[in-house]
Amino acid sequence: MGVPSQQEVLSLFFLNTMATKIYNYAIIGAGGAGIHLALAMMDDAFFSDKEVLVIEKEPKSENDRTWCFWEAGAGKWDSLLHHSWGKGSFRSSTTDQRLEMGAYRYKMLRAIDFYENAKRRVAEANNFHWVQDSVDKVNTGVPSVLHGENDKYQVKHVFDSRIDAAFYNNKDSHTRLLQHFKGWMIETEEDAFDPEEFVMMDFRLKWEGSTSFNYVLPTSARTAMVEFTLFTEELIGDEDYDKILRQYFAEYLQLKKYKVVEVEQGVIPMSDFPFHKQHQKHVTKIGTAGGWVRPSSGYFFKNAERYCQQVIGNLKVGRLPSEGVARSRFRFYDSLLLDILKNRNEMGEEIFTTMFEKNSAVQIFRFLDEESSLLEDVRIFFGFRWGAFLRALWRWVFER
């Protein structure tokens, strides 16, 4: 036998000083990705004899975000939905486009309902365990050792939603943008909305020189979530979001009297950084950290559902859990669009307007869900002005 490595010695040390329970899997972070994965495991008989640990530092007792996604027909999460829409529109300075949605509906799920459902199901399962703790360090090995603030945990395989420190090294050649937003859930004194129709993007009021838009999600004739979103490299001041929202209400929604009942704010990284290279043999990155967020749009929820099934399929046949997840030709498309938005950020309105004017919503949904064929992709790209994309392609080939 060879001399044990320092890592193996540390693992043996912790094994001798800790309780003997070893979990088959640990999920660090009970956000969208972590909960998706835990529930997908719970629904698969393969995991009925596996011990699964969910570690989350927050109590998850507040509605800290809202997920929206499109879906054809009935879906897995319909019982938890806050609202859904069968009609939609896209608006810019040059068009007012009604969305041809076919069998699709646009669906809204509040995070608090997702969290509470997950916590209830975990509590009812004998082999799933939810612990409130913050993981400071992971010593990888067989088993790995998770160092929490309150305890240490032995795990055979770790699913980690924490973004690796390498992502924050801005000296590499990868594009990094931020999708940042602030939204108000408002109530009006009189009927002001059609609860069956949402506004997916409205570019008529923008932050100067940027790709930015408002969207409107009515949940009744007198209530709606209205958010201002930007795709930029830098954040704006908190008061700047408020200024745009107030101006949008007054000039475009024609609202004078309303009450803000809830505020939502967040930041989503939009990057072609190779998150898939951050996996280790016994640690699989998930969520944003694993590249599950579509870089060019920030869409996540349905991606997470699909990627969880790939992870589980890999586990059941003995492959690395990350194999084939979040890697496709669509990442190349995303790199080109991100390059354009970085170098010509003001072009976002033109690009999205062209996409919605020349394609049906169904075609766009399929493209963004990575379900379109190569021929369908080509048809979408042929609608754009080629100059900016060719320059982005040149930089992608010769400057990286």
C-alpha cells in the first residue's frame, strides 16, 4: 500500500471524530436547483433506500423570488401555481406584437409555495433530511466531509449550488453580464389589467444605452407584478429602478393611484463561463454554479427540471452525474449574443424585436427551451442583421 495523501489523512481524521452516519447524497442549498433535485430524487424509486441530506443556511420562510416559465398543457407544478396566462404580448419602440402561444401557457410560481411544499415532503420522507446550516468547506474524499457552522457531515456525493470562486476572476476571456431587476406587486383602486394577458417584454421605456425592459404579470384585474429588468455589466442605483417603475406606471400603464404591496429584487449572472468544468469526482455543481441558467436569457426553472432528470439518469447507470448536462450548441449561440450585448448593449431591443416579429412565440419557446432543431435555429438566425453576429463570431474564434 502507498502512503496516504494529506486529503485522505484528513478524511480519516474526521471520520474518527464524527458520528458514523454517512449520507449517500448531500445537496448544499435549497434554492430552485436544490429543491428540484431533492424532489426529483424523492419521486424516483432508485433513491428509496438512499440517505439524502439537504443543507440550507436560510429558514426559507419568505417569498424571496418568483419563477415564471412557459409550458404546453398541464405540468408538474400546476398545483402550486400562483397564476398563469394564455395570452401575451411583446412591445418595443417599433412594434406591438401579440404572442401566438398555441397550447402554451405562461406560468407563475412563488418561491414560498415551492419551499413549503418541499419542506413538507422532506419531513414526510424517512430517508430525506433537511438541516439548517451553512457549509464553510468541503473536504472531498470517500466519503467527503462537509464542514458546517453547526456540525460536520459525511457524504458519498455532494451536489453543490455555491458558485465557484473561479467565476469571479474577471481576467479571463469569458463574457460576464448581469441580469438585474426590481419589481413591485401593486394593487389598484379600479380595474386596470386583463388577468389573462401578460406583457413578456416592453422596451418602450429603457435605461439609456442599455438592453432593458419592463414586463407586466397581472394576477387579477386590480393586482399585478411589474418589473424593470436590465442586461448590463454594472448595477444601477436602487432609486433608479424606482424612478423607471414610477414613470412606466404613469406614462404607459396610465396608473395614478396604486399601492405597492410587495417588492422583489435580484441579480442573475449571464455568462459563458465554463461552469461545467467546475465539477469534481465527488462534487457536482448545480443551479447557476453548474451552468443550469440559460446564459442569454436568465431562464432557469424548466431547465432545472430537465437537468435533474439527466443527473438522475446518469446516477442510475453509474455515470458522473454531470455528464451531458448544460452543454449543447445552444451555449455557442449564447456566447455570441452575450458578446454582442457586452460590446453593443443597446442592440438588445433590435435583436429581441426581430426575433418576436419574425417567429411565433411557440418557435421562440422551443428555441429557448433547447428543443428546436438545427434547421429551426438557422431560420431564427437568418432573420437577424448579420454584422454584429459575424463580429461576435470573429472574436469568439480569434480572440479567445
